[in-house]
Amino acid sequence: MSEPSYWKYPSPYIQKWQIEQQHLDHYQHVNNVAYLSQLEKLAWAHSNALGLHFTDYAELDRGMVIRRHELDYLAPCHLDDMLECATWIVACERALSLTREFQFYCRRRAQLVFAAKTQFVCVSLSTGTPKRMPEKFQRIYGTACLSKDEVHR
């Protein structure tokens, strides 16, 4: 089965997100903080699916922390909307950083409603200082990273 044409890249990791009252702001749109929370949940779920869990981070004294977010709100979402939330690792400089991209698609309105790009840097959990990624991170995240051809198609 081929990928839907609305995804920017092939083979996304996808989770569904049902919009509930708690996700809404005063305008009755999804609040920007809810989008950030969903990005975090999706990134962790993808890492877990790849075989990396917080216990691995703690054991190796390493973590991937956010250096930069780029967020694009493309259309408002409302109560009861069901979003397909996709992520990909699009760059993995195996020594220190990786970049994820995200897209959220609303079937009801048949359009992308949100896109984001997040750069992560590897740090020591005990000191907070930048450190090289452990071999396990390099192997797992590096293998999951899209090829340059997939990113630049």
C-alpha cells in the first residue's frame, strides 16, 4: 500500500490524536501548548517504538534535549477533530544532534493543519553539558534517519 500523498516524506511514524476540551484555548482552537505536548508525546512514542526508552537514557547518562523548534500552524483545529500525527528523523549527525520533522493531518478537513521541525542535542543528564551520542543512540537513531535522497526528493 502506498503512502498518502499529503505526507512530506515516506514511511512516517503515526499516532492519532483526538482533540478534547482540555486541548482548546479561549478561541475554541487547539492551544499552542497542546501542540507542543503532542510533539513531545509523539517523539517519545517513536523513540520507544525504535527501542530507546528513558531507562536507556538514564543508564547511559545521556538525553536528547530540544535546541530549537520551528512551528507552523496551518489551519485551526477544533473539538472532536481527529488528527493523524506523523514524525520522521530527517537528519542525524551521529556525534551530537538529530532533527525531527512533524506533520499533523486532519481527515475531516482533508488538509495538513500543523508542521514542525525540532533540533535535538545530546547532553549528559547529570551535568547538562553537550556530549557525543552513545553508540546505542547513533545506531538506533541513525538507522531510523531518512536518507538524503528521501529528504531532498
